[in-house]
Amino acid sequence: MKSVLATRSGRYIQQPGGYKAFVPKGLPPDPLLAFLGSEPLRLDELVQAAKLPAAEVMSRLTILELQRLVRELPGKCYVLAF
């Protein structure tokens, strides 16, 4: 049986610690990535900066975490994982 990732086209982004994040081909970059960096940003600050509903921001953050592009820190703060 083939891996789900092997059946889809996309690219891998090297992450610290030897991990790789899979980004499907044609997937536009998430607009939240523009607000994140190496300095922790609280969830409420991200919601305000992105001008998106909190539920949508939380959903997008979950997807970005699964792709290993974003890390959650204590206190609902987020940073880029690369």
C-alpha cells in the first residue's frame, strides 16, 4: 500500500531536527505565515493582525502545525518552525 504523501505531488521543506514538512503542489501559501516569525505571537494578536475570525485562524494554525510549518508555544503563542 502506498503512503498518502507518495500519491500526491508536492514538495518537502526541511525542518530543524531532521523533520520534513509536506506542502502539496498548487497549495497557496497560507496568509498567516506572513504574520509569524521567530518571535512568539499570541493567538489574539494573530487574529487581530490577520483580520480573520478566530475559528478560521485556529483551524489554519492546526493545519500549519500538522505540516510542521508552525509551532505552538505555551500560552497559545505561535512561531514559525523553520
